Amino acid sequence: MSEALVIFKAIGSEQEKQMLLQKFLSSQGKVTLKDKFERVITMKVLSLNSQFHLKCTPPEETSMNFAESSIFMASFEMNGEKYLFETKPTVAENYISLPVTHLYHMQRRRNFRYILPQDYSAEFVVNYLNQTVCAHHCRLLDLSTEGCAIEIHQEETDWKLEDLVQAEIFLGDRDPIIVQGVIKNIRARGVSHLVLGVEFNHLANPSEHKIISYLTDLQRELYFRKAG
């Protein structure tokens, strides 16, 4: 059974944020910026000011539109750990400024998954079962880059342990995420449903990045929903 944990741990204190960003600046690392269309650019960080704005070198070529007030997801890595934040870039003549807001540390512990809210549209659509074409629509209960849990009706199928599934994950109105995995556990849920644990056995980088990006977006949505 997956444990409830926020995959992206918020770094809330200004002191912790300042220390982390200063270490990143000293490491001479780069920031990866991604917009809602999954377009990506990478920039080298030049400096950090007291308002947590990262001054970066602009890329030589980019088709990304830095429209005023547009929100982008950004990430960087340091000492094997990954951090994500949202930002509204501002463009100057010789540099780009990235205000760092809602800074998160990505939790990489293997057995922890993000539990999807019950009122959120989350679906796991199985297109192939043991390499045979099918069409099973399942409720997605939780998700991580390592696997997920899904709910099905007991009468819907006779799936077994170690069955191979190829599926698409739908979160809200976002583009589907293609995954492949093996059923590792099956348990009853009430009198009419089953919960299946799926362990991903092959996850290409684009799919992993989509899971991270989508869960970050979802966490941000829920944050603003509670704040409002």
C-alpha cells in the first residue's frame, strides 16, 4: 500500500532558500525552464539577489514566448538532488531574470507515491494487456515515477499478478503519459472493487519528465485552491 507523501517538499523558510540557492550559484549549475507546451531551454546562472531572483544568460536561440506574467516551471540539480520552482521570467537586453517562487525539493524515495484527490480527474487507460489489444478505463489512485495504483471493478477483468500492461495516464485535461508496467499486487476494496499496484518496468525520459511536471502542476493547483 502506498504511503501518503507530498512528492515535492516545499522549501518555505527564506534562510533555507537563500542557503540552497547560494550553494547552487557556487556550483555553477544551469537552470532548465519549461513552459506549458513542454518546450525547454537551459540557462547558466550568473548571480542571485536578495529577492531570490536568478540572473541568467539568455539562450542563443529560443522559440519560447516570455510574455508578461506567463508562469513557467524551472528546475535544477545539485549533489544528485533535483529542485523545482515556478517563475515569471523578465527579459533584459543581456540577461533573463527568474524570480524563484514555490521552491520544491523532489523526494526520490522509491516507495512513496502522490495520492490523487478523489475529486480530481485521473484515469489509467490500458491499451494492451500481455501484448493483446484491449480498452480498460481505470481510476488512477496514486502515482510516482516508479509506479501507480489503479482501481477496477471485480467483474471487469481477470487480471493476474505479473500481467504486463501498456497504458496511458490522463491527469485533468493534459496530454496523456504513456507507461508500461507489471501488476505487482492485487487487493480487495470493498465488496465490488479491486486495487492493483503497477510497477513501471520501462519509463522513457519524456514520460518520467511528464509525470514530474504534471504532479508539480497538480500540487500547485491544490495549493492555490486551499489558499483561496
